[in-house]
Amino acid sequence: MTPEELYEKLRPLQEAKGYFFNKDKEFVLELMESLLINRDRYGYMVCPCRLGSGNRELDKDIFCPCVYREPDVAEFGRCYCGLYASKEFNEGAITEQTVPERRDPEKLMAGLLFEE
């Protein structure tokens, strides 16, 4: 599967739920490529902006779309990595700002211990 194919597969599914990809398609396709790399690396699609641990149970909160997407989009107009955005964000009605990491620090550290 190519990044473009993944984009076309996921877009209608996510839009039906009220989530949109970032309007910067080139950026989105780079993130899609990273999702595919993570799928090959871990066996599941981990958020492209976070380090997976290789432990499926430990990483399930960052399976894309991660559990942090909803509060991030509600509060900041986009998710942590910027893959998903609200319609208002894409239209420029929400000022872009840094989205803080919501993930537990212990889980963050587990990603540093992953060995391929």
C-alpha cells in the first residue's frame, strides 16, 4: 500500500466521524508514509510522531488515530502530530499553536527501549 492509497482509504472513514486530514496534503502523505513504516516495524500503525515500544498492549493508546486525538482536536483544532484537524483549523479560523504531549511519561520512555 502506498501513502496515497492509505490516505484515500482513511479519508472517507474519518470524515464520516467529523475528523479531517490536515489541509497540507504533502505533509499528510509524509505522515502516511511514516504510519506504513511503523506498521512494518511494529505490526500496527503507531502515531507517526511518537515512539512505539513494540509492546502492543503498551502502545494501544497511540494506535493511529490515537486516544489523544479527540481532546487535542477539541482544544487545539488539530492532533499532536497534525495529521488530523478540525474543519475550523483547516479554514484558518483557529490559530495554530503547539499541542502538548498528553501521553504518560512512563509510556514515552518505553519507546526509547525498543530494539528492532
